[in-house]
Amino acid sequence: MQERRGRSARMQERSAKSKVSSPYVLRRIGIVSLIDDEAVAIIERNADRILDEIGMEFRGDPQVLEIFRQAGARVQGERVRFDPGWCRDKIKTAPKIFTQHARNPARSVQIGGEAQLFCPSFGPPFVHDMEKGRRYATIHDFHEITKLHYSLNAVNHSGGVVVEPVDLPVPIRHLHMAHTHLTHSDKPFMGAVTAPERARDTIEMAKLAMGAGFVDANCVLYSVVNTNAPLVLDETMLWALKEYARAGQAVVVSPFVLGGAMSPVTVAATLAQVMAEVMASVALIQLIRPGAPSVFGTFFSPLSLRTGAPTFGTPEGTQFQMCAKTLADRLGLPFHSVGALTASKVPDAQAGYESQAQLMGAVMAGVNFIIHATGCLEGLLTTGYEKIVMDADRCAAMARFTQGIDFSEAAQAMEAFHEIGPGGHFLGAAHTRENFESAFWLGEMSDNGTYEQWTAEGGLWQQDRAAARAKQILRDYEAPPMDIAIHEALDDFVARRTFEITGERA
């Protein structure tokens, strides 16, 4: 038993050295695109036609309609139409690359260019673990899941609504979520978008943690605004968009599309629709504050036309990403899209192959910001504790994959051929001894030993190993340092706003 523990500890130590420890990944490989210049021209022309002939509705916000009218768009009621090329011209002021600053400067991330980063799932009301099963999420779960993501090197971002803490009233949830991201982690995080005052609260809390002057001059929040496909942006999303744009914070315009219901049943038509929605919305951001960070986002899931349920890990989902990235590049915008999605209810084989297929597609497409990269179960209704660490292991593998192949003189290993000669083996070669700890990626969640070794160590399935790993991470967790005065200021802000919103003392 002692020997098994020692071997396991050595494996974990070597594995830790192989994990990605930089704040984000810089790709050294190319991307895969499935559309040529002719196809791009078709999509762009159709997107322009949609905006010109049909238009997009911006509901419940007369101020937005006036902004468009003053800028020369054609406004009729809540429907806004745009001349071909009009939106594309306005988008030119958006940065191609920007930095989202973290509370810890060493954790700041680049958005766009060759940068790629992995972010937790967003929005599930349920959590699942192998011990307690599926249940409604609480603020305790929110704390624990934030700690997990902080501790996993392969996860570059703290995320946003990693789960919905349903034990807290809706009007004050955002306060506790932002407080958790700022105190339990020092990675960058996402802002609240469900009401303008919640967006303002998030900005104010970031100012308390990072300094008002710094926040005024830099991007510290990354927030996702979903269109109501087809071709609608409602007042809730518009109000959040305006708050973050005015503050110079990043806004991701991500049409939420279930193919066959919220868009036509073909990838080609959906691409044109999504491009139209993104162009019109990003144009609005740039009209509000030229130069505000803006991101081309997508969430596309084909519906099963037999059952009406969303599907994940499908060829069409991957095809869509590999085309949409090209469209984002053409607009000069960073690209945000989905990662390890699955419809499986538990961390089983279905969860593994669906999530890996979608994650690999995102990586090959060159998605800059991969959201839902960890934890997804049940089509984003549930976040799984075990699934988080299993997915993080795959993120680390994907990050290693994007580093490409080393063709340096040392990697060519010519001296090893001279040392070993014909018929020998390289296990004892000097080159092997010098490089064995980092030569091949070694994950924490896969068991590569013999059957006899596996059974001797308990015969644990991967979800069992993941459960033990998650518990160990939480036992070992140490909060990142924070000045006590800043922590107290955040506590006081949450207490004050809770009283203002609910009339009750926190």
C-alpha cells in the first residue's frame, strides 16, 4: 500500500508539471476553417440582406432606437434596418485584441489574436456529484465550484454564474456571486447581465477590488449578452449592454440559437443570421463608446427534429464553429464560443465523447474564449463536480495540443540515435532521462496502468477518481491573498446593497 501511494504521488507530481500554468494559451498551430472565399462572400451578402431587407428589433429601449436613428440607420417602430456595409463600417473601431485584467495581474488574459482560454460553464440551476446526486445549487456550491476552478491550472477564467445559487433571492444573487469571484479567486471573471443595476453593482465591486481609476481605464469585466434569435435584442440585454459599453468593459454578443427552431435548419442560413445579429449589436456598442471591447459570440445547438431536444457533440455544431470563427476574423473581432457540452445527465461515456467532440472542435476552430469548457451536464442544466475536474484534464490536453510540435535541435534527438544504434531501446538513453518528466502529456484522470494494477488500487472508474480528486482539491484550497481593507469594503458593499434592495440586513 505504501508503494502504491508513493507511485501515485510521483505520478501526480509529474502530471502537475505537465499542466498549463500560464494565464492563457498562445496557439502555435493553425486553425481549421470549412469555408472558402466564395462561401464567405455568400454568408456576408446574405447577412447584409437580412439587415437591409428584414432588419432587427431592439425592444423596450427608445434611447437605443434614437442612437441608431441619429447615426443614420433606418428606424421604424422597434425595427431597425441597415444599409449593406453600414454595420461593418461602425465595427471597425472595436479592438481586435484586448486584455481582461484580473485582480492578480499575473492572471490577466488576452482576448483575441492567437490567445485561447478555457472558462467554466455558465448558468446551471442544478449541481451533481456521485455522492449526493442531482440537486438544486446553493451559494455553498457556488463557493466550492469557484474554488475548484481557481485551483485548476488548465482553467483560465473564473467564469460568471457557474451555478445559480437558488437559496438566495434573485435580486441579490449577483452581489454574492461577484463577491465570491473576487475573494475566492483572483482570476478574471464575468459580469451580471440580468438587470442594469446588477451590471452597475458588478462594476462598482470591481472598482473596490481593483481601484476606480484602473477600472475606468481598463477592461476588467467580460459579460455575455444573448440575442433572442431570430433577430431580436430585448430590453434586459440592451440595458446590460449599455452599462458595460459605457464603462469600457467587454461585451460579448452571443446569439443563442437552437437550430431548426430559432434559425433555419441549415448551417449556411444560421451563419448568415448569427452574423447579422452580431454585426447590428456590436455596431450599437461602438456607437455608445467607440473602442469598447466587443466580441463575436455564438451558441449554436441543433435541435433533434424527432424530439425537439437540443443535441451536443454533433457534426453540425462543430462545422458551425469552424465557419463562424472565419466570419469573426473577417470583422476583426475576437471569437467566443462553446466548449465541452453534453446532454448526458451523469459523467459517463456519453458525457465524455460528446464533450470531447465539442471541445476539440472549438480548439481546432481557434475559438479565443471557450465558455462551458468545464462541468457541463444535462445540456447546461447541471454542473457536475466530477465533470469539472474531468473536463479540466481535457482542457490541459487540448492546450498541450495547440503548442504544436517541437522541432528544436534538442527535440531532433540525433545524439540518442548514435547512443542506442540499431536494435536497442531508448528507455535508458540520456535524451530520455533528460526529458522523461515533460516528454509526453500525462493526465490526472486517465488510468494507464495494467488491469492488475488497477484492481489492486481499488478498481476505481474515472468518475470515482474524479470525485476523490475534487474533494482533495477543496481540502487543499487556500484563498488568494487580499488586502483586509478591500475585503471589508466588499463585505460592506454587499451588506449595504442587500439592505437597499430587500430592506433586510445581510
